[in-house]
Amino acid sequence: MLNIRISNEIKEALKNHLPVVALESTIISHGMPYPENIETAFKVEQIVRENGAIPATIGIIDGVAVIGMSKEEIQQFGTRKDIIKASRRDLPILMARKQWGATTVATTMYFASLAKIEIFVTGGIGGVHRNGNVTFDISADLQELANTNVTVVCAGAKAILDLPLTLEYLETFGVPVLGYQSDELAAFYSHTSHLKLDANVKDAEEAAKIIQTKRSLNLKGGILISNPISLKEEIPNDKINVFINDALKEAQKEKIIGKDITPFLLKRISELTQGQSLAANKALIFNNAKVGALIAKAYSQLQK
């Protein structure tokens, strides 16, 4: 495929119907400080392997989408300063210009679908921003979930967002939202949002059967699997919301909008919580990597 390079390991895995888990690169370049970003990326890949699947970290290098980045390439994503946070609208520009781009949830889903990778693990998806009913600030991740055949395992939507509106948006576009061993939508740093979901899936095998059924029905679009952070590692809603509201006020005062707002808020919340939110962020990603790998393995067995 033009402008796409799939590593030999991922090619062989897909050819032999082995379980593969797609991973994004924005978390490396924009989501965490150095060196935690690189350490986290390597740890996530390790957890995926330990649980029976093969990791495929995705990023854009010199205008080429790389599916299955090497350790050296991940290192570069963690240290370079010229990497563009790339959503769907940015792809034609930065790829034509042969630039480096970090894939968001939306673009990771897009490239994963081209490679026929069903399962994608991330921290949290983008969604409807607070006051989104006024600003119309809605993440492209939601439209990607509506249209792209990839299952996303995450800790819900990022806590800086309007979670009820995000859930309503997903419902409008027919995206199934499954709670992994939970009745409620995960709230990123917090175990629950108190927002009821339609389905609680008891294990990876049941999740895999639901994915297979959706694909057999030829229903276009993704599936969202909400996997909550453990109670031991969460930051309760009432505590984290104080810091989120303070960070949102600062962003508004400094007129930070668009693709810059999420990296700003995550960084500022980490500072305000003295690193507690960063620790929670890493914990939930590791948890998602384990669950995503188990689902990929179960789905692969069903396909065989």
C-alpha cells in the first residue's frame, strides 16, 4: 500500500491469523513527559506480549505510516520535538510533506483498519468537550468509531471531557459501548462515572463473540470496550474534578483550543496532582493492554 509500511513481524502475524493489538503514538510524543513516555510505551508492548498477542505501535515517519514501529523508532518518537499530533484531517498534508506524525485514536483506528487489525488499545478516547453543545468541540475519535471497523479498549473517555454527552453521541451513531466486568462507563482516572452502560461483558471470550457478531452482521463502525482503572489505583471523581476544573480555567484564560487543549490539560493536571494523575494514567494503560491482548487472543481463536 502507498505510504504504509507494515513490519515483517506484523505481516507474518496477520498472514497466520495471530492476535495483534494496535497501539497509538500520540501518548508517546504528546501524552507523557520524557522518559516516562518511552518507558510506558515499552511496558505496554511487553504486557501485550505477555498476554499472548503481538503489539503494533503505529506512527508516521517521513510521510510513511509505520505499523509495528521498532524500539529505535519509538525512542525517536519520545524525544523529537517536531512530531505533529495527526488526526484524520492532517494525514494528507503531513504525509505529502514527508513529515513525522503521532497517531491519535482516530488515525490509529484508520491505519489499523487498513491492516485488518481488529483490536486497538489506548488510554482514553477523545469525545465531546465540556461546553461542547456551545463550542462544537467534538473529537474526531467519535466519528472514527462511528465509521471504522476497529474495536477500541480504553478506560472510557478522558476525564477532561463531558462524559454524558460523549456517551449520547456514541449512542446516536450506533457504537456499542461495553463495560468490561463493569456496569458503568469508566471515567479514565476514576473507576466509574456513574453512567450506566447497556452491556457488562464478563470476560475476553464474550467480548470477542460480540465483536465477531457485529462483523458478521456487516454493521459498519467500531466497538468501544470500557475497562475501568482498578479501585486501588484510581483518583476518585470528587478529587480529580477539582484539578480538572482548575486546569480548564487556565486553558480558557490562555485561549488554548483545538488539538492543543488535551496535551495542555493532561500536563497541567499532572502538575496540579504532583504526578498522581500520571501514575494513574500509566496504571490504566497497562490494565487496558492486558485486557486488549486477551480479547485479541480470544478473537483470533474465533476467527480460526
